Amino acid sequence: MSADLRTYLEQAEREGLVDRVRESLPPTESLARRLHRAGERIVVCERVRGYRTPVVGGIVGSRALLARTLGTSAGELVRTVAAALDAVRPYRTVRAAPFLAHVVKKPDLGRIIPIVRFYPEKRRRFLTGTIVVVKTGAGMNLSFHRMMLVGRNRLSVRVVPRHLHAVLAEGRGKAEVAVICGVHPAVELAAATSGPPELDELRLASALLGGKLDCVELDGFRIPAHAELVLRGRFTGALADEGPFVDLTGTYDGIRRQPVLEIDRLYHRDDWLYRTILPGGAEHRALMGIPQEPRILRIVANAVPGVVTVALTPGGCSWLHAVVSIRKRAAGDGRNAGLAALAAHPSLKRVVVVDEDVDPWSPDDVEWAVATRFQPDRDLFVITEARGSSLDPSRDPVTETTAKWILDATIPVGRPRRDFVRVLPGPV
């Protein structure tokens, strides 16, 4: 399995999964619309007006593409990632890396990088395929963060209360970091995965790649050697406006005061590729939602030993709605599974629990289960005034609370199973 973006793209192109756009596009809404039209396909925009660097998007725009990357199936993807979390592997340290070929000090980021203006609101430009690398006691922590250009070499970075937030809090808003962009999808998946504080995401990426991840040391940071673009900089302790940004729901997120990152050096490969992610698009949802599923699966399994799998649904923005498949053994298993899922992923708003014969990734199958196995007066459970997701525009804007609901669409205990099973035609 190759551990670099370029070889991944070459293999995908041989399989007919890549659209190459040869017309000249500005790094504005025109390019964003082209990414949107591609849906779940990979796109390479070869000519970006004012730049020599192609723009690449959609590399993991679907569950199937992400599963293909790891040599597994869409149905087994959750368990593949969960297994890698349980058996992380060391990466190889090398002395040379292609991105060291070119270095620019105090870079004018907007002139070098085709930073895209995705939407017209306030004409803001965002880096979206960027992964921040920070040093921790356990090694390297990797996490995705969008970055809004606010000056020549200054970026306002959206930081949510997780590992980077804790590092900045400890340093009173200041921290040395590296930023990588344009890496193998397995590294992106590892960076997007919510693991325990002691997790070194590079070791998770190495496990997903079968131990074939090479890293180079740069100022004490371990960086994937085949990254296309690397930035070295520091959070200054200052804050700047960030947003509005189109998030998972496809609606505008708000404007917030966020930490300022100042870039001191920019590194890039020869003929480098710039990796971007369409905000609110299929790839954004896949990278946000799918990495959460193994954690939800593990916590639900502690409550209901018969759990089969967990799916964060695209229709629920891959963040707000989930389907949990279980092998029901006793009354109450469905409710327990739903409650455990809500606890595992506090942003969840709705959980549908189904039996193992229902495909949780098929909206038609799930709706069929609700239609044939669910009674609202018996199987609907509503939790009011719970803490919800800041991405949900229907939440209470003052208290940030929402109502959550569980639909137990499993076969009732004590009823004949044959009354609820689909009857398929037999052999001729």
C-alpha cells in the first residue's frame, strides 16, 4: 500500500475515479462549484488562474472511496479503523523528504498557495485540507483545522475544545506547530479520528498503512515525508475574527474570535499539489463523520454486547443522526444502545436502532424498519434540554441546548420473528 498522495491519485486514475479539469479556473466560487458538481469523485483542477499549483479535492468523498484506500469494504470500514486503534504501529524515520526541496521564509501565503474563496459571504479565503501537528508527551498529535487568511503570513484557526485547544490553554494561547497538507488519505483519516489523549495519530496512520509510513524530523516535529506542503509557525496568543464558514449542515456557521497562527517558513515539493476540501460537501462530511464511528461503536458495545455496527448518516450531515445495528437479546437493548450512542457522540440529535438484518447505510432499509417495527407510543424516547451541537441551526441560541430522540426500530421481544422478516422469492 503506497503512503503518498501522488501514487494514490495515480492508482485511482487508472481505475477511472478521477476527473481532470483542464480549463483555467480562478480560486473562487467557480472552482468550488466544480468540486461540488463532482459529488463523490476525485477532482484535479490542473490550471488555477494566477498559480502554478494544481488543486486536488474529493480524494475521500465517500465511504466507498475511504474503504478502498484501506483495502477494505464500506461495511467493514468501521471495524477496520477500530482494529487499527487497538493495534497502532511505529512509523519509519527517514532523513530526507521531497518537501524540503523548497523553503520560503516569511511567506506571502495568498500569493504562493491557491487558497480558495468558496462562498461569496465577506469574500473570506480558507485553507481546509490542513492538519496541525503538535508535540505531546505521547508523541505527535494530528488534528484537522480550517484556517482563514487574515494577513500576509497570518491565519485565524478554528480550534474546538480538544487536544490543540488544551495545548494552547497550557501555553496561554501560544504554541509552536507544524501544518501539513497533501498527504495520503490514511494520514487524513488518522488526523480526523477522535482518540484518547495519549494517541499518536502518526502511529494510527502507520497501522492503517500496514507500517509503511515514513516520517522525517523537522524542528522536533515528525512529519510524513511525502507531504506536499508543510508550514512551520506559531500561535501568537492573539485572536482574530474567523468565519463565516459553511459547515457540515451546509449552512453558514458564525463569526468567532479564534487563535492567530503566524507562519515563519513554508516548504513544498517540486511541482507540488494543493489539497483542499469543499466546505459542507461530501468529503467534508465523510472526514468528519466516519472517524467518529469506531469510538461510538466501542462505547455502545460496552452497553449492548450485541452491537453490530454504527453509521453516521449523510442525510444527518454525518454528524447529527446515527443508525445503530444490534443483535437484540432482551427488552431494553434498543433503548440502551441509543442512550450509549448519544453519550458517545454528544453532537448526536437522533439515533435509530435497528436489527442486524437491516442495512444501516441504506436510508430505504432504515425507513422500512421504522415503518414495520416501530410504534411511536412504545418505541420513541425524547430527551429534552440536552447539550447539542453548535452546528445545529435549530438549537436554542441562548442555552445551546436541543432535544434528542431515540427510535427503537427493532423487533419487539415476545413477538414471532417471522412476522417481521422480509420474505424474498426462493429459487426457481
